[in-house]
Amino acid sequence: MKKIAVTMGDPGGIGPEVLVRALTDQGLRGCLPVVIGDFRVIQDAVEKFRCPLRIEVIDRAEEARPAPETLWLLEAGTLLTYAKNRPEAENGVACVRYIRKAVALAMDGAVDAVVTAPISKEALRLAGLHWPGHTEMLAELTATRRYAMMLVGEPLRVVLVTIHTALKNVPGLITKERVLETSRLAAKACTMLGIENPRIAVAGLNPHAGESGIFGNEETEEIIPAIREAREQGIPVEGPWPPDTVFFKAYHGVVDMVVCMYHDQGLIPLKMIAFDRGVNVTVGLPIIRTSPDHGTAYDIAWKGVGNPSSMIEAIKMAIRLRLVE
């Protein structure tokens, strides 16, 4: 049975609600979650949303054991007060404490995986913290240089060459080296998922994948050379495929994974078909990390309408994945 550290996320966001609701799902009995967060916030969520969970505070992850309707909580600091439904510096600082603790547990082997509830980029900024999101923070905390964001919303799976950057910056960031490295990580992600003999498609950046340079040179100058070298290294990639057709192929099982050039290129089709059950996986870390593919949802947080499906899928994905070197 896998022991999984689950961070609470932003106290004022939807994280506490979807977390406590997810932990009542019968489909998660195959793992042992250990919540990293704040007792007062978790207690508020359990009581407000009438979850049949008994909170047990522990000092070490090793103390958690299978027990029905029990939420094992390992605190990482205590909030005297916390704001709801808006980004606050104090909540941003608290989020980082939870993540640091969960990562340390995973790096020490005390837990088998980490699942992170949503945090707010604005709250991080208000707290004077430099990370634009979870992915970059986790990479720094684990001293990881080569990593990528994979999003899964079956049957689609996408890996991103560029992540959190303005769209106008993307063409300059599409280099042979980046596309090649992301292709390697896509192959690694397939292995983590247990996909044998994977088929990986690389999307073009421009309409019609550049149409032989008519609509842009990124394909001919950077993407195609990266694909060629990846294939020489034994990585099963094809492309570049036109962005307006590659996801249709992936949806119908022609390919197992799509390497996308930028954030929304991959996220728009994935969220179209799996908005409530998408999962974010950081590939390349020395630990397994997943998260629900949605944000803090301040507008609906603490109102009893949060959908825990994506959190449930994130925990299931943490159970499914296997760590590979």
C-alpha cells in the first residue's frame, strides 16, 4: 500500500474542500494518504462539508496506518487566522511550508509520492516568493534541472516544451535542445505510466506545422532536427504533426503522448474533454508528484460546490505511477 503525502494547498482556496471530500472516496482505499497542512483549516473543512472523517494529528509519517474514516494530519506550522476566497501573503507562505514538508518526506523515503492541492501564484507573489508555480518550486526543492509538465485527461496525455510564459515569448524558446529534452521526458513519462512501445507525436508550433516554412521556420530549424536526433537516440517520436489534427489522433488512440510547444496548445484540448478529472504530473523529479489540474477557484471556494474528481484522479495517478531513473 502506497503512503502518499497530500498537501492542503492554499487555505483560502478550494484545496481543503476537494481534499477532505476526496478522502471519503471508496476508490482510494488502496493507498494511505497523509495530509500536510493546518489542523484548524482541515477541521473547518471536515465540519463545514460534513465529511465522515476523524482527524488524527501525527508527528511523523510513519505513524499513519490503515484505519477507516481517519484523516492522518501532519502539521507544518499553524495559522492563527486565515483569509478565504482571496489571495493573501500569509496563505502563500503557508503553502510553501506544506510543500517543503511533503518534498522532504518523499526525498527521505517516508512517503511514496506527493500530491499537491492548488496554490495561488498571486499569493506567492504577495509573499515575495519568486516561483511562478508548483512545477518550478518542486524542481528547485529537488535540485532538478531537466523536468517537464505532463497533463493527463484520458485518453489525452500531453507534455509541454514551455510552461508558464507569455505567448509572445514562446517562439524564441522553441529550440532543438528543448524539444529534444522534452521528447526524452515524454518517453520517460510513458514508462512511468506503464505504456509499452509508446507512440509519441510532436506537435508543430505554427498552423499546418509551418507548411515547409511558409508559416514559420521553427519547425524546419528547431523541431524537425530535434525529432531526427531523438529518433537516432531510440526515442519513438513522430512529427511535427499539425496542431489542429494531432489531438484528434491522440483522442482516437493513434498516439499515446503529444509533445506540445506551449501551455495552452496542450491544455485547451485536454480540458475540453477532461475538465473535471485532469491530472498534472511533474516528470523528471526524483519523486512522484501529481496534482489536480485546476486552480484555487477562490470564487467558489468554501461554498460547498467544489468537485473533488480531479483530486481523486491525482491520488489515483500517484498510486499508478512508478518512479524510473
